[in-house]
Amino acid sequence: MNSWVALLVLVSVAVSLFGYWRAFRLHRRILAIEPAFRGLVTQFLDRVTRRKDPSVRKARR
Amino acid sequence: MKLEDFILWLLSLFGGLALCGARLGWLLFGVAPEPPQDPAAFGLWQRKRRWLVFSEISALPAFATISVTVGKLRAWPVEGVILLSMVLGALGFAFFLDALQTLVRRRMGLDGASSSPQVAPSAPIGGSVDPAP
């Protein structure tokens, strides 16, 4: 049973790594065509803020 | 493996899928920047988004298995197992890859200057983005 669990985790992580690697390669190809392209955010730490001036939200309150 | 373990694994999988789907929707359709103008680059952009979704969703069985295993080893209640799976799904595979990359870089002393976690981990796919407020 333990070997099946380890195999499941391994296969899942391997497929995820493969998908991430493909996305990374495609991102490099997009950058070769359009160097000014701003990439896709992958997680919440590198999200793009659309707020131009942070004081605007404060003034509305 | 008992049937209740499998049901718990399935519940963890769906819990992780719910939050992972919410995060992917927010990232891909909520805060995503504009697509590239060039038609060839636009096709690549669509393929890149698709592969990113494959990558995140295929990590969910590993997350569910990890949470069930940790829950069994630590004798957690069922809710704790599902909550851990949901947290892992919400953080996502890219989060852990970026965290690993940051740790390795810091250990090797490659980027001593960029100590902020907003800029350094986003290099592979995020590119140059503004730091979070």
C-alpha cells in the first residue's frame, strides 16, 4: 500500500513539474516574440495590483 | 487501505480542487494581465495558461495523499485532513516551487539583495511584476 501511495505522489508531482516546465518554456517563447510581455501570475504573492494610487482607496473611506 | 480512508482521500481531493479552482479562476481571469498582441504569441499564451492549469490540477492528488498521510500519522480529525488539503490546494504547486527556488537561492547566496518574497519567486513565469501592496 505504501508503495502505491508513494507512486501516486511521485506521478502527481512529476506531471505537475512537467506542466510547469512546459508553461515556463512557452513563456520564454512568448518573451522571444514580445519582450515587453508581462507574464502570468502563478500565485498570490506575485499578483499584479491594478490600483494606481493606494491613497485613492483611503480617501474613499 | 480501508474504504473510509479512500472516502477521506476523495473528500480531500474535492476540497483541494475547490480552492485550487477558485485560485486558478482568480489568477487566470481576475488579475491576469493583458494577452500579447502578436497572433503567434497569443497562441503560445493560451497554451501556456492551459499547461499551467494542467500543472496545478495534477498536483491535487499528491496534496490529498499528503494530507491524508499526515492526518493518519498525527491522528488528526477528518476536518483537519480536509482543511490541510484545502490549504495546500489554495497555495498551489507554483507556490511551493517558488518557495523552494527562493530557499535554494538564499542557501547558495545567489540573491542576497532581493530578500523580498514578492519579486524573487515570480521570476520564471510571473516575469517582472509590481510588488504586492
